[in-house]
Amino acid sequence: MKEYDIHLDEKFAPLTKIDVSAEAAAHQPWFNQTLTRVNESVVRLGVLEGDFHWHKHDLEDEFFLVLEGRLIIEVEGREPVTLDPHQGYTVPRGVMHKPRAQGRTVVVMVENATVKPTGD
């Protein structure tokens, strides 16, 4: 499996202003950082380029929102979905999927805090 720079610690506490653009600018692909917790969910920043691997999350849905670049999400049994900036998509729990970033892409993911970014 490819190496991913994944940080599950919550970098920003509640009542803290988060400059998502600055955070993204400071990192190279494949980077994933939990920015903050919202109830039982987390908001994660991803800086991506190229292909991730096929994976699924057995118990949790995963929401992707593209801020910069273009993300293609291949979904088992469906046509791929292409997301441009300001477009989002939810992958339901248990569904095999493979994100692919065309060029450097910045995404925000909202998911349950129990989600393992690399899949189950």
C-alpha cells in the first residue's frame, strides 16, 4: 500500500478559527489531517494527487467536498462521479470506492470520528 501522511489528532479546538487554505498550502499529497470534531463526527482536510486505493467503511458514511482541483470517485457497480470545486458527494457505508485526484486536489471530508481513512 502507498504511504499516506495521516493525522487523526484534532488540530483545532472548538471556538478556534481555521484557515483551511493555509493548512492545505502547507502540505503535499497524500496528506490527511483531522481539523476539528463536531459532535461524533470529524472534519478532515485531504490534499490529494493521483489514485487512492479501493476501500470501504463498513459502519460509516463518508462525505467529500472539493475545495480545489478535481476529484473522481470510482464507486463499485456505478459510473464514476467527477467533483469540481464546491461540489460534494456522500459514499454510503459498506460501498467500495476509490478516490482519484486529477492534479493537486484539496478536499474536506465529514465523517464519523471512527472512520479509518484507509478503509476497513
